[in-house]
Amino acid sequence: MLIRIFLFALPTLVHAVDAWEQLAPPPLPQSEFSVAQVDGEIYLFGGYPEDRITRNSVQVYNIDKNTWRMGPELPFPNNHGTAEVVNGIIYLIGGATGSSSDPGGVGYQNAVWAMDPDIGIWEQRSPMPTRRRGLNSAVIDGQIYVAGGQPPQAFDFAVFDPQTDSWETLPNLPYGPNHFILAAIGDKIHAMGGRLQSNHTSELTDKHAIYDPATRSWAMGTPLPRASSGNNGVLAFACFHVWGGEGGGVNHDEMMADHIVYDPRSKTWTRLPDMPLPVHGVTGAAFKDGVIYAPGGGIEAGGRSGAHINQAYQPTIRCDE
């Protein structure tokens, strides 16, 4: 049983251990957007609501206050991009300005935009080698690794150095995913699941590929418990949590409530209790002070279900002991 305690006079939140709870919802009901965390704030970049008209909005959630505000608008509308933070600077990479999912569709982007939250001005950086939508990213040692995307760039893999404002093309992914998960776990990059074509009813995969920057090579890891796409994840206490997504049904067009966790020590997956309200269409999440934050997303399969939702989960499982 989930017990919610509301403290209206205080900014401090009480989170239910090992259960998902609802927090203050974002002002705009978007899906297919990217997320970045800077200290105690979580940024949501672009996306689109039910009308599938891409927005240039930036929504900012204050964790301690459980409140939202609007941030500096993006220079252009953006959906299906990816965002990372290096040395306090936010980088928004790739995505698309329109909702077309056709291979190499109109509006696919290779742009890189950077913003210092203390200044609030977006500045352009060196573009990616290729234009991509439905990609994902992860950071190791201040370098931003960017992988995958919808065809025809599904196997692309490159790394961006913010200090030199330069890109390097790396060995291709061993499989070509979009709407997938990319994570830095320890000193390696992990790619998990995803679609193999553009449409949300296309073939899904349970593959798990691991890149070692030291050897510049890929190897295959323990597959996901089942094929999925559009799900999300974050590292918490050295365990990697994955939740939600699309993948149920004959045509892979149903929502998934799965919540699973990967232990890199044993290279095994464990299933946790399902999410009460599964979501998809969010790239990135946050973990702060022992709590996982998963704001926004779609609550129905496909791209027309942006919702007013903001979920949090306090895990007890640990992989750092």
C-alpha cells in the first residue's frame, strides 16, 4: 500500500520507499523530450503534446520546493533530442524540429546547443557528424558519448569533447537502435533495447551492448528480460534502473509497466514491482538524495499522449556495498 504524506507548509517531501509516487505535475503535458539535471533542478527540453506540434519550451522542476517554472526557450523547437550536463553546462544534442519519423525525415538535427543555467542564454556548438532523432547519450570523464537514432543513422556512435568543442566518430554500434537507453555504468557505456525501425509498432530488441572506451570496442552484455522501446533509466546506488516503455501486444503497441534493475557486479537483471502508471517518450531522468525522478512522458502508446505527470521512486536496492 502506498501512503502519501502532503506537507503543504514545508518544501521538504516525504517519499515512499520502494514505491512510485506522484509529485507536482509539469505545466505542459509533453512527451518525446529530453531531460537534464543541474544540482537541485531538473530541466525538460521541448517535446510535443497530443497535437504532435513540436515545442521549444523548457520546463524546470525544483526538487526541494516541488515546484515548476519556465526556463529559457530553445532557439528552435525540438523533439527526440538528448541532453547532458558537463561542468554545470547543459548540452542539448540532435533531435528534430518536426514530428516526422520517416527515415532521415525533414527537421532531423545535428545541432548542439549549450546553456549555462546561471546565464540562461543558448549558444551553438560544433554540430554532430550526422543528423539524428531518437538518439541517446551518456557522459564519462567529461566526454559526451552519443549513439543510435532513427534510420538511416541508427548505428552511428560519436563522442563530443566540450572543452575542445570537437567531435570524434567511434566504432559503430553492433545493432542499430532508436528510442533506446544509453548509460554510463562505471567506466563503460551500455546501450539497451530499442526499436530497429522508425514506426512505434516496428521490431523491438532486448539486446544489451557494452562499449569500452579504453579498447574502443563493443561487446554484448546480458539481454533485457524482454524486448522494449521508449523506456527510460537512471543509475542509483550503482544499480541501473529501467522502467516503462512500449512493447506489449502483438504489434508492440501497448504500454509496459516493467521496472527492472541491472547489477553490474553480477551482470544480472532483477524485476521490481511494476510502475502504477507506465510512461514512455522521455530521454533522461534524475537521481538525487536517494530518490529517482521521472517527470513527464506519454501514458498511451504512440506519440499523442503527453501527460501532466511527475513520478518519483526511492530505491533500497544497492550495488555499491
